[in-house]
Amino acid sequence: MTASTRARQGLLQKGTLALALATAIGATAFAPSPALAQAEATPSSGVDIAYEEFTLPNGLRVIVHEDHKAPIVAVNIWYHVGSKDEPRGRTGFAHLFEHLMFNGSENHPGEYFAPFELVGATDMNGTTNTDRTNYFQNVPTTALDLALWMESDRMGHLLGAIDQATLDEQRGVVQNEKRQGENQPYGQVWTKLNQALYPDSHPYNHSVIGSMADLNAASLEDVKNWFRAWYGPNNAVLVLAGDIDVETAKEKVAKYFGHIPAGPDMAQPAVDIAVRPADTREVMEDRVPQARIYRAWNVPPTGTAEVDQLHVLGQILGGSATSRLEKRLAHQDKLVDNISAGVSESQLGSNFLVMATVKEGVDPAKVEAIIDEELERLLTQGPTAEEVAQAQTVIRAGFVRGVERIGGFGGKADVLASCEIYTGEADCFRDSMATVAAVTPAQLTAVGNRWLGDGDHTLVVVPGERTPLAEAPAVDPAPLDLPPVDGKYSTTAATVDRSTGVPMPEQFPDLTFPELQRATLSNGTEVILAERHAVPVVQVNYLFDGGYKADVLGGDKLGTSSFAMSMLDEGAGDYDALGFAARAESLGANLGAGASLDGGSAYLSALKDQLDPSLALFADMLRAPRFEPSEIERVKATWIAGIKQEKARPNSAALRVMPPLLYGEGHAYAMPFSGTGTEASIASLTRDDLVGYHGTWVRPENATLVVVGDTTLAQVVPMLEKHLGDWKGQGAPETTGEVATVERPDASRVFLIDQPGAVQANIFVGQLVPSTKSDQATEFEFANTVLGGQFSSRLNMNLREDKHWAYGSYSFSPDAMGQRPWLAFAPVQIDKTAESMAELKREIAEYATGKAPPTAEEVGKVRSNEIRSLPGAYETASSVAGTIAGMVRYDRPDDYVRQRQAEIEALTPTQVAAAAATIDPSALTWVVVGDLGKIETPVRALDFGVVQVLDADGNPVAAAANGSDDGNAE
């Protein structure tokens, strides 16, 4: 029940091509998150989204796309209503109603997620933005009836299930979601931009999540009228994509939806780009570590050739590492830590946005002037043919990768639904991509001059004190005018007896995991191949030893492993940093490297027809990184700025200090979970440090190369030999050694980090549990899922659904060769901090001590979800590659997936209860980030153990504000 924070708060929404292009070109700052996929067709791509469509007599439009690579079906339903349709005085209502749709219907009271968890649904959620609300889930083929029954029951049988208690519950959840977004650095920006870009009367002037006053004012009758107005079948599009055919779709959709009467045909607002006559600007203070510039123009709506062309122009201006703004401001003048440009599409009008995070100590005005200069140069001289061709290649490559997914956040189902909703033509993506493929430099120059001149708004956020956003008081909205239902609609007789409940399937598809094929290169590297021929893409993942633990066990500086790996693609072989990025983009390839706790890895995603030259570039990156001093200094400055950003965000601030508290000083894992190190350690890094790490750990001996995609062993091994076969490491290979075992503390401890002015407290609690390689790892994962691992787990049902003090509360345990951390967390409203901690402790203690052990029903639910979700879990090549990488890293057999399935099938509640007892509620470590003036006294009153105030680096603060000092951090 989410949308992206930006989309929800109103600037960056969606459109036929928005997420597709934003993802394809890497301009994720402008992706409206779950609205669309990067799945558009172009005649040269060789990939398309074939479909058929039909309409029921009641007006429900249905689109069917067949993709039989996995036994799953994506069910995606879009209602053509969003925050643009809210009357004044009821802002946030569309999003609030989306939440209500998950709270049960007349024939299925209770949580909507419950039956889907039992059948192993994946990629399940709902989102709201300015223009539409959607609901989606991927289900096993045999569970399609269940999904259609559930979606039709809330479309046709909802009103009787909505009462005041349900409304109050979800109102509280949404208000905490609003607090959670605004509690982040820069979290008020999107509301400010909406208000500046659009006049008060414009449907986009207010944020999608709405105001607190309006949310409080929403009445039960408002809810019911909203449903009557907008949630009829004639205002919806249903897409079924995957393992299904048209005849089956026609039969089943008519069966479940045909009896639902149409609603009124509600008028859509007229397109209103809201062209602005003059430039405006605003400076806003916020609790941020560095200044950030936002410059936005109002531009044409989704479904127009001009907005498609502006996507290409945005890519050239600031969409990638080789864009003009990146070259000038990040590489040449070194004035920003990051900069991007791109388009966010919406129905009534879109936005073109440039965003720059200014280096500490740099005057934002200087950056603004250079943005002006580069934009003027682009609009005066026009882009080069080479720039246009490269942008087109990047977009095409993004499309090819995107069409692999059928549903979820993005995927083919979203593209089809979006096109149908906004243009009435489900194949509008073809026109969009044809426009991109055919665009010329002259056309881009013309469209840029037309739309990116006068009329922009600049918002500069500077470090300072945060002033809460002023919200208008609630007003009584005008009555919602419901026109009569058009007589052209009709219904068919109901044939489903809904009194018998949800139709649960009796059989489920079998798990299929690709056969693993092996070879060994001359350099000693083992190759593991899993063939996947759904799209013409090959993924390569080179797995090495080293990782974060090498920073400590090898005597390196914290962050060395991550920093060294991140520098591999900052220039290699004959290419400097920009030349390397340009070569990758020209091939449509994605390359990079990184580190984790226990190792490093380098990856390549290549188009099949460009695999050989892409592997050549990949080999350069591995074998001959340049580590140029000027690039090291540039990246170091940005890296240090990123650490400061981590410390400014409450969740990442807690996750930076938690590992040293759990593991103790000097332990191999006692570093920020991000692996980024500290400002001091990164500042002290030298070229020799990076060369040393590379020589020691990035080497072919004892490494594994995982290849997944559209190739065969006979095709790929000769290419790998050609580019990597003669690669040899220098000297004898090293190993990081064993990770020390740590004793738990004698008693629970509480650590507080001050975040003045915070409207939420971010609570983390955890301790160390056995390694991922433990014989009881599966049992513990089950135990964690019952407690906090999924939506219907105990923690979330308590703090979100029962108390509505939090938008969500979950628990997790990341993989590790040594003891791994187990953590539960909850971002809660600030006035419920102590109460939430008490509830977390009670839930954990009663569960771990056996007072409230896992029930047979809970274990059965998790078992069903785990087993039945497996066919859908391996829909994509990346999911297969990730599982293989885990098998390599943790010494798992080739049939691990099936072995784990058998282990899960045999698990009993007694075994899960024993695993839950791994947690010792008397030795928990708590970290709470919030406004100390509001949380310290009530938290101390809990008497959970020694309380210590820490700064953002994890250092003890001398004395608490109330004069109490219960002890030092240990």
C-alpha cells in the first residue's frame, strides 16, 4: 500500500513512458516509482508486448498479454482516479481510500493480504498518485480465480465492510506515512514544489498524501461517496499478463466481474500544463547536510511526442555519467556531489526537473549559473548526433531489460494499463519508443527551446532549522456531484456463490529452477551458467573474497573494500572515467562493482548482440582499473558527503551505529551496515590503499563467475577465455580468515541519538544470532517471518494495524558468514515512542520465551507462502543470479533450492519455536533516533537497561539533558 514518496507527495507522478524512460536512462530521481515499467517497444529492439483486449458490458476494459516463461499471472487493475480528483477540503482522500481497499470486503472481512500470503503471491501492493490508483499482485497460475474473486469483491462488494473503526485505523496509518516522509532530509521539497508550480485552483497544487487537517476531516459518508463515484468497472482497466490465454481470461473475468454494475462516467479534468509566465525562486532551510537545488519547468502531458522527446533531451542534459551537466559540474568543476535531469510525466501536464546536490562550502548560486550556462548552450547549439544516438541506445537497452518482468512495481502489465488509462490505446508505448528512435538533434533543439525557457521555478534547500509546513485549515468540500449512470452499460447474471468464501486452489505449480552448467577458465575461475532466453540479455556476476570484513581483518581502513570496488568503473584500460561511461552507454551495457560483509563482486548486464565488446570492457574494469588520483579525490568528496547524508537520515543513522554496538570495537563486522566507512577513514585513503585491495582480492583464483541469460556454455566460454582466460593474480591468494564469535551483553542496553524537531522516532532493536551457514538457519528465518518478516506478521499487525502508531514495523536478519544481526524496527509517531518500545519488547519476549509461541496456523501460513511463491520468485534472471550467488558464497549445493523446499515442507511449530528461542529478550540492544527533548524522559522511565546518548558517529555524549548519566556505551 505504497507509492514512491515523491509520487505520493505530488511532483513526480507517472505517465505512459515516465518510469520506463527514467529507469532506462538511469534518472531514478525522476522515476515515479511503482507506476510503470521500463518496457517499451521499438522496431529495432526485437522485443514487444503483444496483447489482446476486450470490454465487458459493464464497461470494464481487459487487456491480456501471454508470457508463459513462468507459471504465474500478473493481475493489475488501474482505477482512473487520483489526487487530482479530490475536492478542496479533502486532500489525501484518494490515497486514504487506497488503504481502505486493503481492509477487507463484504465477503472477505479482515486483511486483504491474508489469502494471497497463503497462495504465495509476489509483487503485491497498491499505489496512488495524482492521476490513478492501482492494485496488483503476481499469483501462481492456479490461484488466478482467487485473485479475480478478491479484486472483484472489493470492486463490487466493499461498502458494507467499511465502518468508522476501519476509517480511523487507516487514517492513522496514512498520517504516520506522511510523518515518515516529511521526517527525512529534503522531505518537504515536493509539497513546496507543487505549490509553486501550480496555482491554488490546479488539481496538482496539493500533495498526493494530503494535509493532516483534511485527513482528520474525512467522514464515513465521504468514503462511501468516493467509492460510488470512482470505483465502478467502467472507470477501471484490468490487465492479466503471464501464464494465461485470452479465452481463459474472457471466461474468468466475465464470471467474477460481469455482475458488477457500472458507476457514473466521471469527467476527467482538462489538460492544463499551467505554463508559467516568469521565473520564480525560493530558498528553504531544512535539517540537511548540504544544499540542494531543484529547478522545474511545466511541460506537456503524457502521451505526447514532445514529452517523449524531452526524455531524450533530459538524458543528454543530465541523465547519465556522460551527460553535459555531469561532465561540467561533477567532473570538470567539481562543484556538486550529484546532478540529474529528466522528465516526470503526468496526465494534465508533466515536469522537467534538474536536481543538484551542492558540495559543502560551494555557493549554490555558482552551480545555478553553470546550469543556466549549460542549458543555454544546449538549446542554442543543439545536441550532437552522437549524443542523440547514445541516448537512444541507453533507452533501448533499458526497454529490453524491462520487458522481462510481467508485473509488480513496473513490468509489462503496468505499461499496458498506463497506456490504456491515459491515451485509450494500450500500445501507446510503441508510438513513444518510435518517437525516441526517430528523434533528431534539430527536433530536440526545438522542443527544448519551446519548453525550457522562461517559467521555471527554482527551490534551493540550505542547511538550517526546519520550519514545519503550514497547512490550510480543513474546509467543508463541495458536494460530490454524481451524474446518472449511462444506459449503455449492462450487467450479466452473477454465477459465483460468494457466501462460500474465497476460492482457494487445491494444486500449485511445481518449482522450476534452471539447470546449472559449469566450466573452468584457464585463470582458475569456475563458471556457472543458467540459461534464460526470455529477453536478449546476459548477466555476468564475478564473485570474489574480501568484502567489509577485509577492512578489519586485513588491517585496511574502514570503507576500503567498498570504495575500491566502486572505483573499478571510474576509468580502466584505455578509458578515463567519462570515456568508460561513454563506452558502456554506447554498448547499452551496465557495469559496476561493490562489496558486502563477506566479499566483493563485479557485474555486467549486456545485450546479447553486444556481449563480446561488453565483456572486453568488463575485463578492462577488472584487470586494469586506473585509480587516477584526480578521480579518487572527486569520488572521495562525494563519498564523504554521502556519509553525512546517511547520518542525517534516521534509519541509516541507526544502522551506522548498530553494528559496532552489537559486535564490539575491532570486530570484523563492527562498521556501518552500509560499508561506507567514516569521513576520517575515507579521507585518509590513498591510491596505494586501493591498488593494494584490488591486487589482494580482485583476482580470478578461487573466484566464481555466474552467468545468467540468453546464451549457452558453448557461446559464452570462448568469449570469457578471450577476455579473461590469461588474467592472473600477483602472488599467492589470501583469505580473510575466520570471523570472531561475540558474546551477547549481560543485559539490555538503550542508545539514543538526537534528531531535533523530528516528528517520528525510529526504533531499532536487535542482537546477534547464528550465521547464515548455521544448520538452523531456515528455522530461524521462519521464526523471524512469523514475528516481523511480512505484512501480516505480529509486529506490523500490532503497531500498524492495531495501534496505527507506525506506517510499518518489521524485522530482518541479513546474511553473514559469521554471526549475523537480527533487527526489528518501527518508525513511530514521536508521542508514542516509549509505548511502541514497550509493545516491541512485549511481542519479542512473549514470542522468544514461549509465552506466545508460533501457532500452527502462523507456521502453516509462512510455509505456504514460502513454497507456493517459489515459481514466481525466479521469474527474472536477476533473481536466479542472486540465488546462485548465495549458493556460491555460503557453500550450498546445486540442488539447494529443492533441498530448502523439502526442509520448509517438514518444519513444525515446535522447531520454529525452538528457533525463536534463539532471541534473548533480556539482552537486547536498542537504538532510537528522535527528538531527545520529547523521547528521553519517557524512554528512561521504561527501565529497559542502561541508557546512553550517542552522537551520529556512535560516540557517547557527555551528559543527558536532564542531568542523568546511566553509564557509558560499551
